[in-house]
Amino acid sequence: MNLTNHFLVAMPTMQDPQFKQSVIYLCEHNDEGAMGIIINQPIDISIADMLEQIEIERKLPVADPVSLESLVLNGGPVSEDRGFVLHTTKGEYSSSLPVNNALAVTTSLDILSELGTSLAPTQFLVALGYAGWDAGQLEQELVDNNWLTIEADDTIIFSTPIDERWHKAIEKLGFTPANLSLDIGHA
């Protein structure tokens, strides 16, 4: 099972406050574990304010200030002091992990200097931290009925308002949160 480029959608019964009603975009999933970014937990700081605080030097003037008004996200409880940019592919950055033909996640500073400029990826979000699982850990959480899985949808990632992403991901599965059983069933 490889869930790279899928969403993990928290079941309504998820009690862990870090993940309650979260949608996680899985950037990598293999025999060694999994890594993803929570895409629906905003932090109270805009991308523009974050870039100003870390004093990013720009090579070009800002051409799209609206894109920098988006809020930075809490990407997960691991490495919360480290930034991750999930973006449509465009150009090469010094530390990018291609997820599929259209999306990559980048952790290097070179992408930050391009955000909001004419060189920026068409779509992007910025998160601090990530969600991570050791080998077999995510699989056990799936068996325990903590998560629903669905193929990722770029519209939910980049175009759906943050506070609607959990509901939209569940609706994409064909039902509403009220339709979900709170019981764990095993055949």
C-alpha cells in the first residue's frame, strides 16, 4: 500500500487535539514510514508576515501580494520550527521532493524568496512542521479506524477555504460526517 498523493481525513472520533478534524496531504509513504502536511490548521500569521519576520531577501519585486495574505498552516507536530512549501511544480529548488508530476514539497529557503513574485509556483501553501509516522504506524492507525483515505484533490488543497477542507474531503468520499459510523468494524 502506497498512500503518497492521498489525503488522510480524520474520523469524527479522532480525539488527539493535534489531528481532530484534520486533513493531511501525504507527501511520502513507503516501507520506512510516512510524511504529510496538515492542510487545514491555520496559524495566526500570514505568509507575508512570516517572510518579513525571517527577513527573506527578494530578487524580484512582489507581483502578487494577495497570494501572500494566505495564512501559514500548522503542518504537524514534527519539526514545527521548519517550513514546508507544498506547491505546483515550477523550476528547481535546492531541496524539493516531487510528490507527483504536478506537486512537490520544498524545504529550502530559495523558494521563499520567490513567493509572491513572477517566479513563484502557480499555487502554494506554507506550513510549519509536518506529520510523520514510523514504519507500520500509519497502517496500524488505519486498522484502528482513525483515518479515511482518498486520492488527493488539488482543488481542496489550494482553492477550498481552510475551514471547509475537512468537510469537502469527506464529501468527496460520497457521504457527510453524519453518515460515518463511530464504531470500529472488523470483517
